[in-house]
Amino acid sequence: MKRLLLPIFFLCILATTAYPQTFGFKIAKLKYNGGGDWYANKTALPNLIQFCNQNLNMNIAPQEAVVEVGSPELFSYPFVHMTGHGNIVFSDAEAQNLRNYLISGGFLHIDDNYGLDKFIRKEMKKVFPELEFVELPFDHPIYRQKYTFARGLPKVHEHDNKPAQGFGLIYKGRLVCYYTFETDLGNGWEDQEIYNDPEPIRQQALRMGANIVTFALTQE
């Protein structure tokens, strides 16, 4: 099984001031089968990356990669983001590959872009049949990185009059997958003119995204 050395990526972050061109890494968007729009929110990750680089002194490559669920290239990325509105299907081989990635040190952030929930819960059961998504308490470290979110996830867009919720899959004490639901966090990362969200809401979304990236790269 391949293993990720996430502490190396953390050291790269710390070294970016002295060696900005030497210590860079990429994050990726997950491409999946089933017909859902895995490619949604085209400006979201570039904007989040720019925010992290400018405000957290990270040195993430400015454009995200695209990686398929079953690809061995998945192990090249310490942080993978997944979004969409529709259907998702993981084959047995893809589910096993994603499981191996996550238990080896990788991190998956799933952002429901509205309509993803009923599909992703079923498919993640193929990846971790022994685990259930649990709602993370507001005092979880993911809400208390550089930016503090005392009430959990910010609410970017309203759909069903439900509160924003953050769920996790925890494997042997480690958060391997963080699922943001009823928040539209990725929409908040998009260019302002796409949704015309007020700038304070966009900033809250970007700050929460930065917390997620920081937590993913530094948790033990």
C-alpha cells in the first residue's frame, strides 16, 4: 500500500518563505463516474488556493489538479476536494483505492452543492462500510484553526431552511473525510460575480475553507 507523508507537506508550508519556488504542492478535485457534475464550481479551488497562499503563507500551486477516484495519482495529493449536485458511482476498485488513500494519510473534503447527499452517503459506505458519518461538535479543531467558527460552518446559500452541518468519517481516531452539508461552502469560494454573494459571506466561506486545508495538512 502506498503511504503519504503529510508531515513533509507541513514542512513545505513552513519553508515557503525561504524557498517559495522549491516547496510547492498541489491539491486536487475528484473526478467520479455516475453522471454527476464533479466539475462544478470552476473558480472555487483557485480562489481558495489564492486565499491560503496570501493569508496563511502556503505555497499551493495556483491551479488544482483533476484526479480520478481509481487513479494511482490520487496518492500524489494531500488534499482532495469533491463536489457536485447529482449521481455518484464508485466501482469496487475505486472504493478500495479511495480507502487506501484515506487510511494512508490522505484527506477528502466533500462539499454538497445541493443534491449530492443521498448519493455520497451510499458511495462512501462502499469505502468505509464499518463507519458512519458523525456530526462534528463546534469545538472540533477544524473550526478553530487560524479562524474561529464558534457556531460551526457558515451558511452561504439557503435551500431547505436547514442549518449548515459538518460531518466526518473518523478512522482510528483520525478525521479522513469531512463532509460539508447545507452550507454551499464551495459556492462561497467562487468569483463574486457568479452568485453576487456579499463579500463578508465570501470571506467567511474562504476562511472556513482555509481552516479545512490547514487541518487536513497538520492533523496527526
